[in-house]
Amino acid sequence: MPTPRKYNTDAERYAAYRQRKKDARLKELQAKGLPPLPAIPTMPGTRRWSALNELASHLLMTERDEMESYRDDRSESWQEGDNGQEFDERFESLQAALERLADMDWPKRS
């Protein structure tokens, strides 16, 4: 015996799917501690963007610390070789990204 239809049309089925996806995304964002966007679409989401900026900064600082530790564990010949030079270029790019994030003038979350 076939499973009874839950939705009468494909449009209803797809609308329910979109709603489930939207709800799942909202739960995911709430689990990360991000404030929601304003209900009025013409208002800026400054608090949310500030929180995202803080999260991005934290992640990049973690990456920077891990990269420093990795570089310090390598031999001096590795650090002076081609691999070390490429690594230093990536590290400098990361430092520049952190500085650009710090330069963004977002109000602090309260």
C-alpha cells in the first residue's frame, strides 16, 4: 500500500521544504549566538554584523596562533627555504585580514 500524500501539490511540498530549511538555518544561527536580522528589511542589521565580525576575528586569531605554533616547530632551514617563504606570505595575508577586521568601526555588542 503506498504512503498517503502529505501535500496535495508539488508547490505545497516545496513550500514546506523551504520553511523547514529556513527554520533549520534560524536554529543554526541561534546556536551560534548571533542576533537575528531586524524584522523590517530596510533597517540595517548592525548588531548581527558586529557579532559576525567578532566571530570572524576570533576564528582568524585562532588560525594565526596555530600558524605561529606550526612555524615555530619547523627547523630554521625550513623557515628560510621556499616552503617557509610561502608560509610567511600566507601568514602575512592573514595578519592583514585581521588588521582590516580590526579597522572596521562596528559598535560593540552589549
